[in-house]
Amino acid sequence: MNFSRRTLLKASAAATVMGSVGSPLVARAQQAEFVYKYANNLPDTHPLNVRAKEMSAAIKQETNGRVDLQIFPNNQLGSDTDVLSQIRSGGVEFFTLSGLILSTLVPAASINGIGFAFPDYDTVWKAMDGDLGAHVRKEINKANLVVMDKIWDNGFRQTTSSTKAINTPEDFKGFKIRVPVSPLWTSMFKAFEAAPASINFNEVYSALQTKIVEGQENPLALISTAKLYEVQKYCSLTNHMWDGFWFLANRRAWERLPADVRTVVAKHINAAAVKEREDTAKLNATTQTELAAKGLVFNQPKVDPFREKLRKSGFYAEWKGKYGDEAWALLEKSVGKLA
Ligand code: X2X
């Protein structure tokens, strides 16, 4: 669409009168001093992106159009591994990433993913909004990334498969399972004597479809919104891990924002995280019926034998040694004795 000079002048005059809300495209572009990209790996329909859109609009509104936070869902700007290097270089300004994948850069960030650590969401939020979360954010800051206070929810992870249900730890023996690119995920499924394959989320659907792997593990909200039920037959409610997304910012880009603008941006990001937590927990709790109707066969294995297998394999002792006594004590303060 070509704007003639006359149209441009008319549009910018109108925008001056209308202010930032609903301003013509041209005027809004002129007013957006800061056009920042926010990348994530989730489908557009996932509650994280639904709330992110509201967040972006609220930020634009309260900054009078000065900040235009552009959302790129579904790995549009690259895989998690690619975008992690872009957030560090400034190729993107914002990125939500699981602490377990971030742990390739910040080892402490995977601690919330320790197998069977969290019994429920109350315990998760007390820990992640309390001392354990503060410890992880301190470590993330040391890696020269900015991290928002409130972690976003991914959920409690379940195991899907195209070949069999997982009822006991023995069923994991030799099981070709996709895991995200993270030392903790690989370590846990090796402790189950499975055959974990590290694959970025943007390649999971095709890896399952072509049977490169038999299964994967994710919360029900993602099994639904990423349509993984189309290429999986069984869903075993192993509930083996809680996982969340830290909202990260490139430090130089963050510090380019004036202090008052930073306060507004952080306020809306953290408020969106709290709303997304409610949405995602609700979706995780209600999606099983919808997924069963789409053909997924559910089973509910007893969890204690899996936890016992991890204990006997030395998994908890190994990771206690990796995180160190301070971080492990913060985890056990929230969830009780593990190792
Ligand atoms: O990669 C996954 O499985 C996902 C989408 O759950 C994460 O980002 C960890």
C-alpha cells in the first residue's frame, strides 16, 4: 500500500489529535521509540500468547505508543537454542524460556525441574515466588540477562507415546523419548534407562510423526495446543516434573528504556504472568476429556516406584552435588527431603 505525501501528512495530523490508541499505522510507527521483539516457542493459541497479546497492548497504551512489543510465537525467530544466542547478542529483546533449557547457560536454572519434586501448584508458587526463585534469578542476572520476577507456567509434565502406555519405571527401559535440550532432562530419562533424544520443540511434531522417537513429555495444555495428540496414541499421567518459562530481556535493550518506562513494562509483564498461570493451570486440568475425545488413551501410573528408581539410581544425590548445598537446601525447604 503506497501512502502519498498528502495522506501521510493527514495521518500524522490525525494521530496527534487521537493520541496513541488506534492511531493510524504510520503515526504509531513514528511514536514507537522502542520496537522490541518478544520470541517464544509456544503455539499462538496457548494461554501464554493470549496473555502476551494483552500485555503488549497494555504496554503500548500506558507508554502512549512509545513501546511496541512485537510478539513472535511458535519458534518463528528460530529454535530455543537459536533464540537463546539471539537474546544474548541483542538479536531479540525479549524471550521466554524454560529454566531447564536456560540451564545450558545458567546451571542453577533447571532446579525446579528435579523429578517429582513439586507435589502441587501451591508448593510451586511458594518456591518460585520465594527464596528458590530469587536464587535462580540472581544466577540468571550473573549471566548478564535481565529476568522478570514472575515465572510463567508451562505445567506438570506427562508422558505420551505412539507405542505403549508407561505404567512402571520398567516401561521406560529403552524407550525412545524426545526431551528438550537440557542436561537435567537427559539425565533423568537416562536414570530411567530410557533412550532420550535432545530435540528442540519446533521439531517435535515431525520427530514423532516420522517415528524418530516413540514419545515425548509435556503438560496437557501443550499436547493440546501443539496438536501432539495427532501423532501420539497413549498419555501416561506421570506428572514427573513441573516446568515454567522465565521472561528474559537482553540487558542492553532493557537499559536503553528510560527507568519510568521499564517500571511500566515490568509491571505489565509480571501481571500477565499471573493471569497466564491461572489460565494454564485451568487448561491443564480440563484438557484430558478433550484429548481423550480426540483418541488419546490415558493411564494413571503409581508415582512412588518412579521416584524410588531415581533415588536408587543416585539421580537426586548427583544433582544435589551439581546445584550445591545452598540451592538444594532452598529446594528441600519448599518440597521436603528428596535425596
Ligand atoms: O520444549 C518443550 O517441550 C517445552 C515447549 O515444554 C519447553 O519449552 C520446555
